[in-house]
Amino acid sequence: MSVKETTLEIKLENLKENLKFLKSRVSSNTKFMAVVKAFSYGSDSVIISKELEKIGADYLAVAYTNEGIELRENGIRLPILVLHPQEDDFENIINYSLEPSIYSFRIFTFFLKTLRYNNIEKYPYQIKFNTGLNRLGFLKEDVEKLFPLIKNNLPKYLFSHLGASEDPKEVEYTKNQIAQFQSISNSLETQLKVKLKKHLLNTSGILNYSDYQFDMVRSGIGLYGFGNDIKFKNDLKPILVLKTIISQIHHLNAGDSVGYNLGYTAKSNITVATLPIGHADGIGRIYGKGTGEVLIGKQMAKIVGNVCMDMIMVDISRISCNEGDEVIIFNDDSYTAEEFTTKAGTISYELITSLSRRIKRKLVR
């Protein structure tokens, strides 16, 4: 599919197949939470959420409340977990029927205060425990203090987050996290005399530790086609293809420079193509000066000079091409976002979640 401008193609069939594969790794009774934070990892959260609602996701998760509000305002009806609510969010969380993750006593205080103010006795929420990632969450020693706060309004789920489930060298660390989570859950359940629902596994957890799927699993990056594990590279298909065009071609002589701050000086006569995409679109400056490469036809072209806000320049001296020709920044098979980012020493997540909303989105079914 050729393009006339910078375009991000969203392949919904790949999304469907990724969900199908991930669900095949767990029991049919285990619910599936799809993580659609950060504009669905740089794709389009409304489009992706509507599709996930159709094809079998049970839950959605966003990072912040405004992301959940956007989904509700676009007709999404699945339960939505807000992973990182802030102290002033709870009125909106209630008004838009979102579920907060309660991760600290400070946040719990604001949540309970909002419930009292609105004369609400019970409202669905989830409790996050910190088992070793050390970002957010209550600790095991907080259980005693939590008990009186939750006994009359039980959490819908308990959950935690694994820190290294993709790393085969960190099995012991991951197993320790799992054991901590089980211990915390058992302690609460014993005091409350009730069985609580739980979720723990992220994408690589689903792939590597499916015995600990509990009542629900979560997947973000796996839905978008990346599994952090070479074993599953053929099972997950990237859903995003980023294409652009050649705006102009320049023939430079030895000694001529390219771009801001003379970021590249030609050592010999070269031909350079200018592409209408830059760091304002998510192609960071780390990809400049020969680090990043794009695909023109079936040949790689190095980015030369510094990445500009709206443009990059690439060396096409050995490539037969014309102005208006299509350029692949990354695709879903031969040159994925993973390959593109590896050369710069970063990860696919960073690139795709940085893709600007000004890039045209195009659905491919």
C-alpha cells in the first residue's frame, strides 16, 4: 500500500492474531486485560480499544485518568483500570465509571474521602502491591493497616507487576516476586475470610510463567507485536507500519554539509534524500549521524546529519529512487521497530510510544 505522506498503518488483523495467541497461553476461564495506555503504545487508543472490545478483551488498562475519560467519551464500555491515579482524579474516575489502582495510603485517603463526599459506600477499585519492581504499591508489612480500610468495601482485584519476567537470568528474582504476591494475597484472604481475585502476569509473564495466571492476565506490548523473547518472535506480529516519502533529492559534493550544526560533511560526492519526518514525529535525535537506517526499495539508507524537527536526510548514493517514492521507517516483518531501535541502543516501546498524533493513521484490515 503506497502512501503520499508520512503514514502510520495499523494492521488490525495482526492485533487480532496477537490477542488470539496470548489467550492461547492461558486458560479459557482467565480474563484478559489489554493495556492501552500511551495512546495504545503510539497507535490510536480509541481505534484499538474499540477493536479489542469486539475481539474478546475483558478489561482495559490505562496509565492516567484522562486516557480513560477519552475512551469513555468515545463509547468504550469495557471495565477500565487506571494504573496511576493522582489525588485530584477520583471525582472524574467515579463520573466516568473507571476503576482506580490504589497503591498508597495517601492515595487511598483521597479515594475514601471522595466516596464519603458523594455518599458512596462501595465502589470498584483494585489494590496494587509492590513485590520488587519498587515503583508503586503497598508492601507486605502494610497488610495489617490495610485490613480495616478494605473490609467493608473489598477490592475487585489485587495485583502486582513483575520486573524481569522476560529475562531467563532472573528466574529466581521473578519467582520471589510471585511468592511475595501469593503470601500477601493469602494473608489478606485469611484475615478477610474471603477469596480475592488477582492478576500478576504481564506479556512476558504470560509467555514464561503461565502457571501463575490467577484470575486475569495483562498484556500491553505483546498485543502490539513484541514479546521480548526470541522464542515467540514468529508468534507475535507488529501491528504498526510507519511509512513516508522522499520529498526532495540533493546531489552533494565532497565537503558539503547536511542539516543543522553541520551534522554531516560529505567525504565524497553523495546523493541525499529528504524525508518529511523528524523528532517532532517521534524519530529522536539518537537516530541521527548514521545510527538509524530506513528501507527504500529493498536497500537500507543511513540517516545522515542531525535529525531535524520535521525532517531527516538519508544517504541514497547507492539506491535507485525518485522524489515521491515510498520509504519504510519500520514495518511488520522484514524491518520492525525492534530492528530500527536496536541500532540506537534503545527499545521498540520507546519509539512507538513517541509517535506523534500528527502522523496520519490508516487502518488496514
